[in-house]
Amino acid sequence: MIKQSQWFVKWLIPASVAALVGAMLLSTLYWAAAKTDEVAAERQKGLATLIVAKIQSSVAHDQESATVWDDAVIKTKDDDHDWLDVNLGRWMNTYFGHDAAVVLSPDGLPIYQFLAKSSSGVSPEDLRLAYSPLAKRLRERLVAGDQEGISDTVLSIGESDLTYVGRRPAVVSVKPIMSDTGEIEQQAGKENQHVAVRFLDQDFPAEIGDEYQFAEMQFTTEMPRDQHHSHIALTSRSGQTVGYLNWHPFEPGTNVLHATIPVVGLSIIGIFIAASLAGHAIWRRSVKLNFNRQELQHLALRDSLTGLANRAHFNSELAARLREALPEDLFSVLLIDLDRFKGVNDTYGHPTGDKLIALVAARMRDILPDALIGRIGGDEFTVLVERMNPDDVVAIADKIVVGLREPFEIDGAYGAIGASVGVAIASGANADAVELTRQADIALYHAKAAGRNAYAVFGNHMDELLRTRRKLEHDLREALATGTQIEVVYQPVYYADSAGPCSLEALARWKHPELGPIGPDMFIPLAEEIGVINRIGAHVLEDACSLIARLPSISVAVNASTSELASAGYPLRVLTTLAKWGIEPARLEIEITESLAISGEETERNVTMLRAAGVRFAIDDFGTGYSSFSRIQNVSVDRLKIDKSFIAGMGEGQNSAIVGAIINLARAQGLQTTAEGVETQEQRDALKSLGCDNIQGFLMSRPIARDDIIALLQVGHFNKEHG
């Protein structure tokens, strides 16, 4: 009986527990593997669909590099076949991979035709049958003046579709050949057209599969019946199925399951042994203590979110490797700052921002598997590249910029950011960790100044440029401290239907004692970066209120920056200044940007507080931001200021419909409108006919000094020398 109980406790119970745990683990793993494979397959289908859509849009985008061009308009009109062959045929094939190109006359007849070697089996008649419906549809849209789809990145309308060219599936895109400067007059519908063809069979599936890691990707005309393959249908605009892309799906769950089964078996044996041998508990405890020590050491050296080296570990490792370097060894430090990350973080929240940072880290590991990579800030990374020549380092910097520009998938959605990269290179003989990092930081600053989403390599001239900027920062601070260089000028705003001014806009100007006048487009962004924009805003507000206190029949507008309007003390400062000069709040208008109008809770609270006190608000440069009117209409403002870019073309009949739409929408919301940048009488007459309330621009008056404004308003007429 004792032996039976001992056998039961030592062997039967441990065996039963091990078997039960093993069965649960295997069942869970099989279920998780199946679900993981299912999710992975769906994501691959989504990615494949996105790739095809991207190919279709990119063909049209590629065309615009040559079709929106004065030279193209002239050369096609002159029937210059050599020029067309070089620029609209062979170059599009060599640079963008287009398989065929056709230039059509306004009558739809081919002027020029190019077929690459990849276009075997395709005849000119096949091409004509494929592009004719699209060319006809585009011609009708051009005649009708259709502008749908044109944006900052899409320069002209076009027609594209997935269709067959002969027996080959292809993306066919038709674009008008248009003037890029607008200086060449073209009758609507009489433009020449450019046709681009990109085939989707033969090498295309293999290229896509290699680039995006789709296994065994191929094009078929029939729907695959094999359950072990995924596929997407390629459909035309009419809904007709052109064919199918199919591939062997990525099966991460199955791969993990196969790799895990041996581990599960070992775990079952381990559970059995652990239950039978109580003495192993002491050993497991010591193992756990040792693991905890290693984990703590790892956390002290690594970034907790990405697992990359933290700032302290990176700097320590950089200094150590430089000390051990040979004189001929080259070392490169790359500083990477993510572009547009703050917008993602603010829009979608910190959890999404953390996921994006982790995805960036993973992509950088893929790009630089052997380099030391560190995360040194919220969206800042640094890389150490050893013993690599400068050309290869530059190639790596470009690869980082290109790689981080590609969209990231976060919880089933795709988001795009970008990166600016600063590069510093030094040899081991004279490399200093602090100096190398400083140079990389200077190069990063230049990459950002160049427009971001780019890289820059440190050069000695950058130090001088940085010193110039630092001096300008110092001079701006000194100008604000002395109060002698920042001046306020005023531009009158006029009624659209009369000659009299109705209000003023206060504008800051900087008269530098050595450099002369410095434009606001230079010193206002500088003031925002160094944190003194609030002082400039306060100075302008004080001067504007003191002016209209002397001119009781006029109101004034001032601009508010993001940091000002988000400041908790901004409403009190405005109301205190108004009270100091005895100004009615309704005589002050604060101009804000579209993006500022829909930003955070503090901004919205401050706007609400000031409007409740009677202060009016206007959205400046309306139409140039990223917000839709459906969002703007929910913002508490009193006026829309139409950006001068829309006014500029009204004299020739351009943009009138857009301006009219803005005015009508504003009127429907009970908002006043002001047109900026009015420079001709034709523009003024057009705005008056459209019902615009107020106008502002050089036609009436440039920004003028305080004393001249007083003289202008007191005499009641406009001094021509200020026109």
C-alpha cells in the first residue's frame, strides 16, 4: 500500500499533470497558429491590393514628370520625334519601367509610339483599343473644365484603368500634355495626350514578390482553386476582372508551431521532472535570481520600448570603440530625427506613437543589422557605422530616408512619416565621440532646413552657417530685450464695395542694425523655435491697442501663434491689454491658422473664453491648410481670410469658382470674408461681384508705419505714395 501510494504520488500524478498541461498547450498553440495565419493572410491581401493601387497611381504620377512641362507642349506641337523618343518614350521606360508610350494628337491620332522589348506580342492596334476609351473620356473632361482630383501632388487630371492590351493585362494611364508655367495658352480639349502602359504579367509579379516578400507570386487569368494559395482579383473600373495575383501566404503561426512543438515536448518532460524532484526548486531559484540580475543589467543599457541601446550606453560604446580604433579606421555617426511623428502622436495618441517607434526600430534593424543603433529621445535615433567608406555611408543614409518613408502598418491601418538624417565621418586617429556627435547634430539641422525627409553630411561650412544662425538668435533676443528693432506696421483693410478702410492688420517687422530689414518669413519661425514668439505677440498687441485707442472708429487684427493661443495666460493678457487702453473687445480680431483652429483643448478653451468676452477671431490664409470645411464649420470664428494664392489667378478667370465657393460657404455659416493679396482692379471687381466683404492688398495699400496710418485715417483718404 505504501509503495502504491508512493508510486501514485511520485509518478502517476506528475504524469497526469504533465499530460494535461501538454494537451492544453498544444490545443492553444494549434488554435493560435491558425488564427495568426489567418490574420497574416488577410494583411497580405490588403498589402497586395494597396500595391496594385499604388502602381496604378504611380504610373500617372510618373507621367507628370514629363507631361506637365512647357517643353513637352512645344515639342509635341512641333512633332519633334527625336525629342519625344528621348523624353516621352525611352526615358519613361528606362527611369520608371513603363513598357509602352503613345503621344496622341487632339484628334486622338498617334503622333509618336514607343514599345519596349518587354512589350512583345503587342501591336499598335492592341494599344489603340486599350487607350481609346480612356483618351476619349479624358478629352470630354478637359472640354468640360473638370479639375477633380488635382491637388498639391497631382498636377493634372487623367484617366487610368486596369485592362488588357492585346492578351496582356496592364495599367493604362492617359494624361494631358500641359504647360507647367501657365504661359502657353491651350484650348481646353485640344491638348495632346500621353499614354503610358505598365504590364502586370511576366516579370511584374516576381518583382513585386521579391520587393514585398510574397512567396511564389504569379499572375493568372483564372481564379486559383488551390487552398494553399492566397489571391486578389485585379478589376477594372467597370468591375470586370482582368486577372488574379496569387501567392503562397506567409504562415507565421504554422512556422512558430513547428518550431515550438519540440519545446512543448521538452516542457512536458520538464514539468514531470520538476514535480518529481523537489530539490530542483533551489536550483531554479538560483537561475531565476541570475536571470533577474541580467535583466536589470539589460534594462540599464537598453531602451525599454525598442530594445535598442539607450543614450548612455550608445555614448559609452562609441567612446570605447573610438579608443580602440586604428588610425586608418573610419567611423560614422548618423543622427535620425523622425518627420511628422508628433502629428501622429498627437492625433492617434501615445500608444499608437509607441507602436510606431517600435516599428521604426525594427525597420532600422533590418536596414543595419550589424550596426550599433540607439534611441536617444522620443523620436530620435543614432547609429554607429564602423570601417565603411564615405560613399557607402551616404548610401546607408539615403537607404534610411527611403526606408522610413515607406508606410507603416499599425493595427491594420497604414501611416507614413519620414526621417531627416545627419551624418558625420571621422578617422580613428582624430575621432572624438563628443565632437563626432556634435557634427552629426549640425548636419541633421541642415537636413531639416533643406525641407526634411533628406540627409546631409557634415562639412566645415556648416559650422559657419550654424554660427550665423546662433548670432541671429542672439540678436533677436537682444532686439526684444532693448525694444528698439522690432517695429509694428499696419496694412489697411478695405470694404470691397467702397474706397474707405474698415480695419487694420498689425504686422511685426525687424530692422536689424547690421543686416537691414529681415523678413517675417525668416524671423517669425526663428522666434517660434527659440521660444520668444509670445514676447513678439505681446509687443504687437500692445502697440495695436495703443493705436486704436487714438482712432476710435477703426478695429485692428493681430496674429496669434500656436504657443500663444495654447498658453493658459493668453486670454488674461489680451483682456488686460484691452482694459488698459480702454478698448472694446469687439474692436480686436485675432487671426489664427486652420490647423490651430482645430487643435487641442487648451486652445479651444482660450478661444471660447475670448469670444465670450467679445473678441473676434478669423482663420488666416484659409484654404492652404489640411483641414476640411466640414471641420472648420464647427470652429467658433467670425471671419475667413481667403489666401492670396487663390486671388492671384482671378484676373485671368482662374480660381474664381474656388473663391466663390469659399465665400458662399462662409456666408452660409454666418461668417465674414476678407480676400488677401489683392493687386489688380480686375481682382477687386471680381471679388466685389462674388460678394466678398473686405479686401486687403498692394492695390489699396502696402503695410505702412504707425504715423502714416494715423494721418491716413484722420484725413479720411488714401495717400498714393503708400499704394
